[in-house]
Amino acid sequence: MPRPQSIMALFRISVTPPPGLASSRSINFFVRSTTRRQPFSSQLKSRTHSLVSQLRQSRPYSVNSSKKPPTLTSLRTPPPSAAAQLSHSLTLAIPLPPVIPEQILIYHAGTTRIVFLAFWKITSIFVCAFFVLVAAPNYIRSEDKSYLQAAGRKLTSFVLIIIPLVSLLTHSAVAACGMIPLVYIAYTTGPFVSFIYLRLPPSARTSRQHLERFIRSGLPPSTQLQVLTMGLAGRPRTALVSLADFKPVTERWGLVNYARDVSRLSAARKWHQYRPVAKFAIRAPNAKDVREAWVWDTIRPLLGKTQRQRT
């Protein structure tokens, strides 16, 4: 015989409402089977265990450790990675870049003067090419025709010897008309200095005050200058020279006023390479738009002098 509780769970019981309520409405319900529920302590323990397992999966930590368990804010915002911490520490450790560049312009011959000389350099090359490659060959062809006509007239042997010599001299003169301007411009404008840069140590590049203190206290003789001249076709040529090696001289009819010793550099270069620049001409005044023009005026008396000669 089945238990009463199980029999009651199979039947639906209908309860009629009292007369004060709507008569057409009935309350139906099922009788639930009476199952034995777990105690409250075991439910709390299981929920706590599931919460701890979820926290361990999100961020590993020890429950029994002295550290506090992660809060809701720490779970929402994960900690920065090791790469982010390293980049932040490196950003704090790296110093700020210097205010002044590694080399500063202290001398500028002027844009107009530089463009004018470059124009004549390039023009002399074209003039030389025209006379040597065009004018002289055409003149030789015309002279050959006149020489053949003169040879057919039965002239004396002396005249036949003189005519080729005169023709050779004439051809050389035509070619020289294009070569002489090129040689002259290359010889006179080769030492022309267009720019001079001063290389600074890191200690003098932090501020304007450190720069002025470094310049006015007397530059070391090993301080380097980067001197720029113009090549044959106007291409810039760079010469790195120290203050002690940049000696004042007077050469080439007064065109050259500074020179340096290039014997070691010439010995190290091959025969087909350009010879290093040994002579410099700094005759033009400094341009007005040079910000550090006072540096050139300050170090100019120190050129070509060692530390012993200064004292």
C-alpha cells in the first residue's frame, strides 16, 4: 500500500473560495512531494567553495596566505604587464634630449656669394666642354681642307713644315679658350669656405648657459670643426679639422688664409681618389642670419694654437 504522502502528490485538490470572493474563480495547486532538503550550513559551504574556485581561476592567490583576497575593483582592472612596467621604468630612467644639437653653425659665407660661385663653376665646365668637344674638332676639319689645298700647289718644303705647326698651335689655342677659365676658377675658388660647424660635447648641449660657459672658458685644442668647401662642380666637400691644426697662413696671392697638414690623409688614399682639402679661404664676413656668429669671433684667435701656446 503506497504512502499517504505519495498518494496526495498525485491528486489535484481544488479549493473553492469563500463567498466574499468571485465564485467563478478557483485556486488550483499541486501538492509537492515532500523531499528532504539539505541543511543551510552545507548549502553555504558549497556556495563558498564555488566562489573560491572562481576567484582562483580569475587571479591565482592563496586563501591561507596573509594577503587580502582580491576585491571587485582589482578583478575588474587587471594589473599592468611586465612589459608595461619595464617601459615605464625606462621612460623615467632615460634623460631628456639635449636642447642644442650636436653641431652648430658658426660661419656662413652668404647665400648670394655661394650661388654666384657655384654658377661660375658649372658655367666654366660647360664652356670647356664646348670648346674642347665642339669648336676645336670643327676647326681642325676646316684646317685640314685648307692644308690639302695648299699641298697641291707645289709649295716649298719649308712652307709645308710650317703649316702643320701653325695649325697645331691654332688648335691648341682654341682648346685653351675653354680650359683656361675652368682652371682659373677651380684654382681661385677651390679653397672657398661656405660653412663652418662646431662640434659640441654633451655637457655643453644641455642649455644656453652651458654653451656660453664652454665657449668663453676657452675651447680645448682638440675641439673639432667641420669645414665645408665647394668642389669643381659645386658639390660640397667636408673637412674635419681640430682647432690646433687649423693654422693661419697667407698663400695663393692672399686668397688662402688657413691651412692644415694632410700628409697622413694623402698617404692613406689611393691615386684615383680626391685629394683632401688642405687650404681654406675665409675672407668673406659672416652672414647676418647666423645665430651663433659670436662663437666664430670668439674662437678665431685660438686657431692654430696648442694649450701651451695659449698660456
